[in-house]
Amino acid sequence: MEQAPESSKVPGFRKTTYCLSALVVVFVGLAAAFLGNLWGHPPARQQIALVDKGFLEKTPWRKTYADMVRAKEDLSDFDCYGCHDKKHPPPLRFDGNSILIVPEEHKDIVMGHGSHNRNNLCYNCHNESNLETFQVRDGRELKFADSTQLCGSCHGPNYRDWEAGAHGRINGYWNTKLGEARKLDCANCHNPHAPRIPTRMPAPGPHALRTPVGNPHQAETAK
Amino acid sequence: MPLTDEKSKPDTPPGGSIDRRSFLRSTAAFAGLTALAASLAPLRGLKDYTSTEQFLQKYYKEMTPEEMEKVLQRITKEVEHQYGIRPHVRDLRPMNGVEFVYALNLTRCIGCRKCVHACVAENNQSRSPEIQYIRVLKMPHGSMDVEKGNHLYDDKEVPDKGFFYMPIQCQQCKNPACVKVCPVNATWQDKDGVTVIDYDWCIGCRYCEAACPYWARRFNFTKPQIPADRLNPEMSYLGNRPRKQGVMEKCHFCIQRTRDGKYPACLEVCPVGARKFGNILDPESEISYIMRTKRIFIQLKEEMGTNPRFFYYFDK
């Protein structure tokens, strides 16, 4: 008989119990799902390889004579009269198509200054009476370290731009009150014997967040 | 088992021990609460998103120098905790009498993409997934239509015959669309012309990304990944400090370098000197010379009225 008042509460009590147990089941289910990682990890992204540090290199690809002097490097390659004779400038030899024959001792030199081999005479720039200097068309004699002025004697507009900072590289500080700006010379980027900038391998291109399906531009660029 | 023991003694006094019903009820409640706690497990990941100090941090322009100092210390601590490298974090403000302008020589650019990666290295962008501020478009000769450009080229050698290359990055517009759409003023144009982002104020709505006509803004969809040995420890608050998931980022002309007087990283690494940068208010600067004498071909998409501070020009 003691149970009677309690049993009269049963419908409300039952409702609460059902609700609570339903919630408990939901929570237990969710907890099990999260802890047991039921949905699994998100699909692993493709790991992108780090770029080769060579592509981050800031130093120019060539060293000028002035750089080598500054770095106190071995300058024996520039000792012309170690082999040549001061009194007899080396003669230039040409093949049948009047293309200069580069002597065996200088075969590392690629002749490519100007198109159609029109500028293949060594003594256009080198001085036959003193091989350790350059000669300029106006009669000046320049040291190896002043090669930029030699280039400027023919390439006027580019030399003007270079002096103003519009052609070529400047590294360091744009604000020269705060630090030094280093202006690179012609021969830091151009090989004087073949001044056209050579082609090179580009750094890797962008990777999309999702793997793209084909390259939409391929057809266009192939034309 | 205590449960059956209790059941076998129905005449136990009510206050002495617990009956079956209340035992079950409390067990169920306990189990329910445990399950609730466990089901909130994914929230544990939240602590990576923000710290209390950052959450309570003031707006950048309203911070006093002392508050800024505290924020810089917090960032230093966070970076050191995450990467094990003690960074040098500064808050660099624009210089007086300086307005930055960038010019890019399309005759010279060979499309080697060195600028792209120098930028990533300098500005601590995520390496995987990849965030890059510069896109180099390979464009066929005889057209300035960027829709003909391809930034996914994978040639063995560049430059390719019959193409020119056009790198595109944030144009630092004088009339920036991205700044206008930001609902929380997390991005603004500083007086030296650089549009910057406060990464702690950005809510990640990506309106600016949609507004930018140059696709210059990038969103951190995931937590950025930077190997500790590639982290650049020279940082600035509005510049290259590491970002979090869910914020925007973009080129800021390397303010940690340029507001210190140096050239930006993309210019430093350019092997052909195609990139030119400087103070346009200084008539002696190379950028002023270029603006005066060179054939400035375009401000990219100038019909948008954004008035970029990034100019493309040709030599001949």
C-alpha cells in the first residue's frame, strides 16, 4: 500500500526517465563515436615536398673579377703573360665561314656576344698591346675590375638605366641612410662572352589544395 | 554483489543504505554526465585557436605602446612554444615621407619562380598545404589577357620561346576593394601605402578574398605547417608572424624588411633584376626614375578603379 502514491506519479516519472535514458544513449553513442574515431581521420592531405634551398639563393650566379679580388681568390687565370708573350699579341684564326676558332687553351669560352657572329673579335674589348686590360673604342684603357664601364661604352641606354638603378640588380637597403645598397655589375649576371641570360630550371609550381583534374590551361598554352 | 544483497534485505532502514532505484538513478546520471563530457571531446581542439590574452586583446590602432609590448611578448612566447625558436617580433610602423611603389619589368622576367619561394621563406607561409603570395603567369606573346595565362606551367627550362612571364601578387591598391568589404576593420591601408592585416582581429569571413580582383589574398583553411628549421625569426606584428587557422593573409611588401629600410625578399632573390621597389616620394629613387622614363604598360586591371601601386613595364 505504500507503493500507491508513488505509482500514481509513474507517468511523469517514466517520461523523465525515458528522456534521460534517451539522452544518455545519445551521449554514449557520440562519446563512443568520437573516442573510437568512428568516422575515421580526415583524408590525409598530400604532403608537399619542401622547396630546394638552392632556389632561395640570393648570390648572383657569376663572380666578377672585382668580386674575386675582394674575396682574395686565386687570380692566376688572369695572369695572361704567364703564357702569352708581351711583344707578340696572339693572332686570331678563323674557319671558312669567318667564325673565330677558339684556341684549345681557352676552350671554356663560349663565343656568343651579339647575333650572327658579328662581334667575335677578341680585340674589340681585350687590349692586344696589354692583355691584362681592356680597350675602349674611345682609346681608354680599363682594368679588368672596371668591366662595367667597358660594357657601358657600347650599351649606352642600358648603362644609363643601370646607373639610375633601373637595369640590373641592387641588393640590400632601398633606404641608403639605414644601410648599404649593393649594386651588382654587368658581369654578375651576364657572361661577357655570351651575355644572353641562359635558360634555367624553374622552381616548382603551385600545388592545389585538392589535386586538380588536368590542367585547364594545357590546351591553350600548347597552341 | 552488493546490489543483490540489498535486494535480499527489503527491510533495511531507508537512511541506512541506498535502494536499487536511487542506485540506478545515480549511476545513470553519472554515466550520462561522463558521456556528455566525452561527447564534447572535439572541443578540446579549441585551445589551439586562441588564448585568453589574445581573446581579450584590444584593436591594433587602440593599443597603447605598453599593451603592444605585452602582445609582442605573448607572440614571442607562443612562437617559441610551438617552434622552439625564439623570434624577434617587432611592431614596425610606416616611416614618414615614404610611399612604397613596386615596378616589374616584363621584358626581363624569365619565370623562374624564385620570388615565389623566397617570399614563402621570408614570410613564414604554410608549406603544406601551400600558401604562396606570388603567382607567375606564363602568357603567350602578343596578348595582355591574363585569362590566357597559366600559372601551373612545369617546363624543364624557362623562359620558353613565344611566352612572357607575369608575376602577380598583392597590388597594394590606392583604392583597395578588400579594405572596404572587411566587416571588422581587420585590414587597412597604412600611410606608406601597404595594406596590412591584423591576424588577431580577422574573423576569417573571406569577404576580402572575394572582393580582390587580383586573387592576392589567401586563406588558412587548415593549421599552417612550417618546419622549424625554415622559420624566419625576424618577425613583425602586421607582417610575417605565424598565422593561425582561419585567418586571411597576403603580400605586405615584406614590411618587416621594407619598414626597416631593406628591399623585399622577392626583389633580393630575382636573378635578372626584373623587380624594382622604392619610395615614390623620393625623386632620386630608382622607382621614381622608372616612373618618369620607362614605358609603364599597365596597372593590372586598371579598369577596376583600384589604382594599384604595382606597375608593369617594358624596357624596349
